Amino acid sequence: MKRKRTVQMDLPLGRKLRNEGIARVLTPEEHWQEALHSACQYWFDNQRLGVEFTCETLRQVAYSIGLEEPRNANGWSGGFAAIFRKWRKWGVVIISSFELALRPEAHARRIPKYRKVFPDREQDYEFEPAPNRPQCPHGNVSGECSACDIAGDLAFDSAREARFFR
């Protein structure tokens, strides 16, 4: 005779664990990100002009200094996106080409290959809008205002939807 297996269901515990998991993922890993950014910046500052690299190169730099995996796998992409966005804004890198990712977890997707194009940079360089660039209604430089982007997207979407309901 088989014995029936009983499983105790605990909804409050399940909700508690779910909420803890969500909070752990959403909590920014400031120390980890700072370590990643400083390691990548140090590596970048010591590279010659014209060197080409990918995010996989920077991941190897992070591993070489002993940086552990982030709590969430998306931490890598978020950290690298911030670094590349900053470098592109400063004008010190350009996308030179694309190549296939070598890590098996990346499923051979296309990733950008960057090239260092500017030999040095100011550490605390602040971009200021050019005086002749038009301002948006919110007081920001035209083309760099999130509120205008959202309004434009909504207007485009509503116009696109309106053509289906004439």
C-alpha cells in the first residue's frame, strides 16, 4: 500500500519569499557597479589609441581583478551599458563593427565592437549644450528631453492607431 505524500502549502511564506527575491533583484549593487566602473575605466585609460574591444573584453578585465558575478545576471549588461553610454557621450569610443559573442551563454548574438578614438579625457568633463541648440518647452536641449520623447512617442502611437479607426 502506497503512502500518500502530503505537501504543506504556505501562501504567506511564498509571498514573503517572492517579495524578498524581487527586492534583492531591484536593489542596486552600488559597490559592485563602482568596482566594475573603476576597473573598466582604469583598463581603458591605459590602452593605446585605436584599440578595439567588446563587452566580453571588459568582463575579462573584471574577472582579472577578482570581481564576482553580480547577484542578477542582468547586472553585467546594465553595468556595461552605463560605461559605454558614458564613453560614447564623452566621444572617446565609437562602434567600429559587430562580431558574434564567444560566451556560450550569449548564444552567438551580435555584439558591438568599440574603438578608442580619443587619446585622453578630462576626469570631470561636463557636457554643456551648445549655445545655438534650440531649447524644448521644458527648458532642456532639443532632442535630449525625456518628457518630449515620451510626448512624441505617444503622439506617434495615437496617430498610428487613428489610421486604423477611420
